Amino acid sequence: MKTETGINDWIYAADEIDLKEGGMIPAYPLGVHILLARVDDSVYALSGKCIHMACPLYMGILKGDILTCPCHDWQYNIRTGEFLDAAELILEKYKLKSENGKLYILLTKEEPK
Amino acid sequence: MYTLSTCPWCRKTKNFFAGHNIPFDYIDYDLADASTQDRIIEELDAHGATGFPYVKIDNEIVYGYNPSRYAELLGL
Amino acid sequence: MNVESRKKALHYFFGKIVDPMGYKFTPDQELVDFLLEQEVILEQKHGIPFCPCQGLRHDRSRDMKIVCPCIPFHRKHFDIMKRCWCGLYVHKDVTDPDSLPQLPYSEADHE
């Protein structure tokens, strides 16, 4: 029987090789806008849209672990997703795993099937 | 007074003065030329003001819409 | 996009942001309508929905701190007043926004 990839599965997001140290790329697993970033050789997956007005964060600036939105300079901690000027505002953070040079993402908080 | 054309509190300030038949001069900061804006900013900064309205009655500064303070200074 | 639909869009975006910070749109609907309209006009002019009650400095780092909702950047001041400078947002427990004065930070601090 054919099984389809769903929201509770690990979903392919990007090739490891495309995400350079200190870099950011967008990914759209199941159409969800995700930001992938690599800092100190750790990879982070966060919501790809700024909390403020949904600007695409991958077009911003990543300096150390501070991400600055390209539209209105809202700044986030790339490791936690926290907005620096109001800790209540947090970018959704997603689980990631790497297998054979490919990055997979889990879009829900549920354990994968 | 220094005001913004987009700010409702600035309108209320103007209405307060007009409603009491008190003549006043105003500059809408957002519609002013660059050198006037620079001069206004310098004055606001000197008083720690960051927004509008900014009203001068004699030598007193009232920053923010404050009708009771206007009335007090104007002897109304 | 016309002004009315953009006002609705900004209302949607900004309501989600101010809620976790303990703020809501003022119950004064007329004020909400007026201020959002001014923001849409400012956005059409500058590309950014700046605060209609604070002037632009033409200095990016300062001007970005008055993009609506600017509560995160002026929180101490606004929390004391229980409203933002414009009065577009008020603390969630506020039912009578007209009772909240617009005070400079230096004075609000001593109220």
C-alpha cells in the first residue's frame, strides 16, 4: 500500500552542502516557509517569516547568532528564535535531523511515525 | 506648537486652542522642509521629547496632549 | 491594495503581536480606524507603517524603532502609561482609554 508523507513525518528540507557556515537558506517542506541557518556548525530550523509583518527572514542578515529581518530590522536569536526586544515573541522552532548529507525537518511537536 | 498632520492628539491640541479662541502658531513636522525638521528635532531632543504634540506656552514646554496643563498655563 | 483592506491586514498582523505582550487595540474604535488609516497612508508613502504620532528622524536605526507596533522598543514608558504613545494599543485591562494620559517618560515615571 502506498503511504504519503504527512505532517507527522520527517520531511526532506535541503541538502547539507547548500547550507554554508554563517549562512541561511529558505526551505518549503509541505509548503511551510522555513528558515535554515548554520552557526558554529549547528543547524537551526525556524519559521521563515518575521513575526512582525511576515517578511522572509532568509533575506536578512545573520551576524553571529543574531538574525536581523530585512524589512524593519527586528532581531532574533537564531538558536532560540526569541525576538531580542520582547521575549514573548518567539519564532517557531523545528526539530531537524541529518542523514546522508540531507536535512530532514519535523513540522509538528509530535513524535514522528 | 509642533505637531504631525497624521496624529490625532495633535489635532485635539489644535482643537483645544481653537475652541478656547486662543491664537496659536503651529508647524506640522512631517510636512516641513528638511532644515525646519532639523531645527525642531534639535529642540525636541533638548527636552527629551520623542513624539508629538509639543507645545510652548510662554517659556513652558508641554509635551504630549495635556489639556489640563494647557488650561493651567493659559489661566483658563 | 485599497486602504480599507490594508487596514484590515495591519489589524490582523499587529493584533497577533501585541497580544502576547499584554496589549490590545484600544476599545475606541474611531481612534483605531483613524490611526490604522494614517499608517496605511504612511506605508504607501514610505513603504513602512510608521507610528503616526512620532516623527521620522531620517536615521534608520531610530526610525525602525517607531514602526508600528513599536511597543517592544518603548515598553517601560508605555507600560507606565498603560498605552502606546498614539493610544492605538492599551493594556488588556483598560476599559476607559480616555482616562489614560499621554505623558513624557520623565513625568510618567513619577506618576
